[in-house]
Amino acid sequence: MAPPADHDMPPLERRLTIAQLLPALDGGGVERGTLEVSRALVERGHQSLVVSAGGRLVDELRGHGAQHLTLDIGRKSPLTLRHARRLRSWCLENGVDILHPRSRMPAWVATRALKGRQAPPYPRLITSVHGLHSVSWYSRVVTAGERVEVVSEAAQRYALENYPATDPAKLVLIPRGVDPAAFAHGHRPSAAWTQTWRQDFPHLQDRWVIALPGRLTRLKGHHDFLGILERLQAADLPRPAHGLIIGGEDPKRAAYAAELRDAVRQRGLAENVTFTGHRADVRDVLASCDACVSLSTKPESFGRAVLESVALGVPTLGYDHGGVGDVLARVYPAGRIPLGDLDAAAHRLAQLAAGDMAPPAADPTLGGLTLQAMLDRTLAMYESLAQAPRR
């Protein structure tokens, strides 16, 4: 029997207790989405709980009225499953109605905690397809929930194509969203911020700056970015092109960060590339750039940074695959670039620099990809499952 659509369920009048599970709260798209949903739950009168190994976002989480349980449920080891008993007891102590793991290892801990326990007072289970993971028995757990949240059309295709035993009726498409007020079209940073930025990066003032946001991991396509910058050095641009790599270095990937810096020197781009490191002010940084690119060599489940930069009105190019391709198709079709086509990317950027290509137009609806739409659909999913009969 297919579950009823969330919009067909009557409004829920009782208070729910929702527990979201993820590896840590240090930063990133999943982490930011977890906080956004948590805040919306509290504002709607529900109780929000989050389980993770902790991180710098815990204080922000608690600041809006949520509770946090520190439990290392993200470590990819069979030993992590030992936390299932503690999680089960904690759920019963807190009267958790819905358990929502947002990544694979937390989902394994959650399924182990609920194994064989389908009746009240045990919580219902929602899993999420947040990433287009390698297809395996380990990854299959993301389709184990009574509802399966898919964060984009790309994530929906991934689940149905790679795990055909998944009931399509339990998939709930909830694209990620951006607040158009927070990322207002034409936003300009404050005078104080701009003064500090110019003091920290004075060499950017006479350059045509292209941003590549994202942590320093190989999948983000940094080497492709350097190849595009090489091509732009030979182009006749109004101002010299300069690449801005925005993102922190993962200590586990220090070798890749060193490799990337070596590649900058070997390609003769030392004067044309700047590494900013981790930035908490990405909105202002993007608004100060002339263009933004997304060059992930493997398809991503969504393109949040792409959506943010387009919302700001920054011309944004991205490889036309996965969630990035889906987002650009909705909000800035001219920004789609064939996967791996560095010549096409350099040509399109040169057109932008010369004023021969229009930037994104203002669109307060963001093609339906607003934060409020995402939150409304998420809370409707929770309330619908809480009312649905157990199967």
C-alpha cells in the first residue's frame, strides 16, 4: 500500500519530537540543512533533537532551542554499531516520534536501534539520499526508511536506478533551498567588510575574480579549475582573470591540498590563484566575485553553492550533471557546461567578462528552490508519517 501524499494529510495538532542524526556538526550542506530544519521545528512548536559527534555548530543549534546528544555515530566501522543500544534507550527516554538519520553510518546505527521494534513507543524511521554514493550494500541503507527523503531529481534517479527494490511511493522529493532574503539578488557587503577584504586581499582589486567554493577535496574539480585559468590567461579580457579557491583544508586530505598548491606553481599560476581557507562569510565573498564555477567531476546530489551564487546574481557556471545540472536548468540554464569541457568553460567565462553574456536575472522564487519551500515540505513529511499507520 502506497503511503498517502504529505499534502493529503490533515494538519497535525500534537507536538512531535524529531531526532536528526549525522556524523558531526562542523560545517557543510547537510549540517547547515540540519540546523535549518531544527530551527523550523522549534518555531512550529515541535521538539528538535540532534545526535552527532559534535562540532562548531553545536552552540548555534542549542541557541535556537534544540538539544544535542554527543555520540560518535559517523565513524565507518562495525564498532560504531555499538551505539545502537544507547540510541534506542535515549529515544525512549525522550519520547522520540521520528528518527531521521541524514547519512549512511548514522542510518545503520538507527536501523540497528529499531530492528524488530515496530510498535509504539519506538520511533518511526526516515532516511535521506543526500549524496550519490558508490552503489553497495553499505549505501543501500539510505533507502531503508518508511519515508525516503531525496534532495533533488538527481538523488531520486540515483535511488530508483541503483536500488530497484525501493518502493517509489515512499520517496519524498524535497529539494534543498536558499533563503532569497539572506541571499538577495544584488547583495553588496557592508563597507566595513569590504574594507577588511581589500586589506586582506589587495591583489584582487584589479582582477576579474572567479570563485570556486567547496572544501579541498579531489571531487571538487580544482585541477579543472586551474586548466580553465590557464586558458583565460591567453584570452583578451578587460581585466586579468584570477581564481579564488574558497574552502578549508581537510586534515585527512592534507596530501591533496599540498598537491594542489604544487600544481598552481607548476602551471605558473602563483600570481593568478588565491586560497582563502575556510570562510564563514561565503555570501559576502561570493557577492564580491565576478563569477562562480562548480566543477565537481562526479555528480553531486544537489548544488547548494550554485543556487546561492545565482540567487545573489553572480554569473555561475557548472558541469551539467547531477544536482548541479538540475539546479542550473531551473535558475540559470546558460551556466550549464558539458562535463570536462574546459575550453567551453573558458569561452563562456570570457563572454561574461566581455559583457557578451547576461548574468542571472532576479527571481524571488528561485525556480521553486527556496528555503521556506524546503522546510514546509520537510515538516509536512514528518507530520504525515507521524499520522500514518505503521506497516
